[in-house]
Amino acid sequence: MTLLILLGTSFLAAIILAFVGDRRYAAEINILGSTATFIAGVALAVHVYLDGPMIAGGKFFFVDAFSVYLTVLTAFVSMTTAIFSRRYMRREREHGRVGHWGMRFYHAMFQLFIFAMLLALLTNNVGVLWIAMELATLSTVLLVSLYRTPTAIEAAWKYFILCGVGIAQALFGTVLLYFAAEKVLGEGGEALLWTNLSQVSTQLEPTVLRLAFVFLMVGYGTKVGLVPLHNWLPDAHSEGPTPISAVLSGLLLNIALYALVRCKVLVDGSTGTNQAGNLMMGFGLLSILVAAFSLLRQKDIKRMFAYSSIEHMGIATFAFGLGGPIATFGALLHMLVHSLTKSSIFFTVGHASQMHETQEMEKIKGLIRGNPLVGWGLMLGVMAIVGMPPFGVFTSEFLILTATMKDAALLAPLLLLGLGVAFAALFRRVQPMVAGAIPLYQKPLKAAHIPVILHMVLVLIIGLYMPNFLSRWFHTAVELLK
């Protein structure tokens, strides 16, 4: 019943908002639907925490510590983003950047996007996971093009083409996975269920699984934003509405990485080696280095933080590929703190862009004096995302670096190089924006306080003290991903 409420709320909200998306109370319906989804997600998490993994809907749904943790995170960030978008999108509407149909479209697609991500996390079927990822892609492509400017349409088109090609590769990898599974489980839907595949992973043909993972790595790696499959991500972030940038960086990239990690577990069980992990480590390390140096060249503030997302997803991918209890724990924690921090940063970036009516960093100045919440929110967000203590990102990166020095010492200098360059690049770019005098063209703005404060407080708490239930949750997930 909880599962149906969780998925049905966002789907029903999408239908309702398709009809009332530009009315005065549409934003409140969006917030209400997202809040109800979050409450249902928490209820499901409590059930799994107390009673263990569950199968529902005639084996169609499967929920364990890994998937339900990301479910709660997805529902929470979606809720806070909906709260933020109430003021943000209302200002966009008042200034004529979005029209009547655009607002209706935005609210409906936002809820449909949430539904697609939750379905991807909760389904037990590899094929349905692929369908949900495709639905998430299509809904966000339409949202990226919301402003209907030439650059927004170009960004949406690039996103559609690159991710369309990528998701096609993932489909071929899924077909190969089914080809290997049907020889053990027989023909039909049973050969596509995660629960069945994990039980017989040691009996699956290793050669076919190795080939399948290459296609899955390219396919889902495109959605994660891994280099060299990342070109869609900076354009999509810079041209789409800021709330969509927040959920793209904070949520969608996690869902794609979730799919990849699930597939890695099957390949590891079949081959008895860490070949899939080595491939993930290679893509992850390349993403960290390329994204870190790319940060130095950016002039658009949203593009800069898009490259920061590529770097951090590279860190998580590298850690999952490295494997072991410390690295896997660090990767799970990193997904959590990165999602909270990066979405908070995009909230403040969106307000800063509205205050200056531009996304060019050279023209954004005096944020702390002009609007202390926006200025300090951005500054603290950057301090958190670069891994300064006592924020949670420091803890996750420290764990990952420790595991790297233990199990892959030769790669530790490269990892440190990427982290150091990203640290320097972000501080170099952000410090002039938050400091200095207020420019004459800066506009007053009533910012959305709650989402920014809530996210940063949570990231700080996680960095200072790991609650026992969260630690146990992560340890359970680590056992599942061995």
C-alpha cells in the first residue's frame, strides 16, 4: 500500500497539474504532492529498516537498503526543490520568461520526473528500470527547453541525442544480460528480475556479462555524466530552469549510477573478478580530472557547477569501482551529501542570477551585502562541496581517499590532484561573486530561505555526527553491494 501511495501520488499530481499548472495555487499543489511523496518514502524506509528487504506487486517491486535510501533522498530533495521553485518560478512568470503554457508544463513534468525516478529505484525488473530511465530523460528534455530560446532548444536537443544514444547502448546491454540469464532462469520475465539475477549471478556466462557491462557502462554512464560522455550536462544545466538543474545534479545522476552499481554486482558475481570495477574506476578518475580542470575555464555560473557535478559523480563512480567496505560506504555517503549540497548551491545560484539578470560570473558581485542569505548560502555551499571540514563531503572524500591509499595507492596522487584543482578553481571563481560592493544593476529579491538552510544544516550535521540509524543503513547497503 505504501508503495502505491509513493508512486501514485507523484503520478496523480502530474495529471492534476497538467490542468491547473498556471493557477495561483499550482505551486502549492506541487509542494503538497512532493511532501506526500516524501512522507510515503519515509514510511517505506522505516518498514525496510525494521523488517528488511521486501518484494511486492507480484515480484514487480523490490526494495532494499540501497534502493530505499535513494528513494528517501529523491523524495526529500524533490520536496525542497518544489518549495524553492514556488518563489523562483513565480518571479520567472512575472518577468515574462515563462508563459501560461510553460508554467503548466513545468509543474506537470516536474511531478512526472519524480515518478520516473522513483519507479527506476523501486522496480525489480531490469527492463522496467530502462523504461523508467527513458521516461526520466524525456521529461527532463522537455523541461530543459522550457524557455524556448535558441540556446535552450539546442541544449535540449543535444541532451536528447546524446542521452538517447546512450540509453540505446544500455538497452543493448540489458538484452545481453537477459540472453545470459535465460539460459539459467528460462525464458520470460523471471530472467529480468533483480532478485532472481542476484541469486544465480555465479551461474551466468562471464563472457556475455563482461560484454553486457561495457554497453551498460556507456549507456548509464552517459546519464551519470561521466567523461567523455558528459557534453550534454553543462548545456542542460545552464539553459534549463534552476530547479531542474538542482534535481538533475542532485537526483537523476544518482539514479543512473544506482543502475550501474546494480549491474556491477551481477558482473562481479559472474566473473569472480573486479573487471567491472576497474572500468568504473577508469571512467571515474578521468571524469574527476577533466571536470576539475574544466572548472577553471567556465564563465557561466551554472555551467561551472555542472562540471562540479561531473567531478563528484566521478568520485562516487571511482569509489564504487574500487569496492571494499570503506570505499563503498564512502560512495554511498558521497551520493547523499553531494545531492544535498549541490541542490542547495543551485538554489542560491538561481537567486543570484535573478538578482543580476545574468548567469555570467563576471557580472555577479556583492551577494553577501545585497542578500546575505544568498551570499552566505553560496559561500557555505562551496565550502561544503570542495570538501572543507566539518561538512559531510569532507567525511565521504576522506573515506574514499583512505580506501584508495590502501587498495590502489598509485591512483591516490591523481585523485588528490583532481580534488585540489577543483578546490582552487571553485574558490577562485566564487569569492569575487560573494564579496565586494553591490553593483547598481543588482535587483532586490525575496529568497526562499527554508530549502537552503535545511540542506546545509543536514550536511553539517552529517559531517559532525553520523546518526546510528544512518550508519546502520549504510552498512546494510554495503553488505548488499559486496
